[in-house]
Amino acid sequence: MSDATQASGLTPEDPVSFDEPVTLRALRAAGAFHPPQSYRYMKGAASYVISRRTTWPMGAQ
């Protein structure tokens, strides 16, 4: 993400599990669904910053 000018993240609240798996085909048939193009696990300072909804310079870890 060093070349990114913008980034975003989601924090699910109260997620639920389905009794049966939902296929990608079913999700796409239900509407405009596009799976994420990338993801990143964060830990340490980056995780804390995101959890506090604070910004930091791009490229900082």
C-alpha cells in the first residue's frame, strides 16, 4: 500500500454464521458483489491507530 493515496477498513460488529456456506456465485447473483482485492493483517501500533480511528502518515507501520 505504499503507493496508495487512500485506504479504508471495516470492523464487523456482531457477525453471524450461516447454517450453510454461501457461494460466490450466489453472492454475485444477488447483486453487485465484488470480493476484496487485497487485505492486510495489522498488529502493534497500526492496529491501535485503526481501532482509535486516528490517521497516521502513509507507509508508517
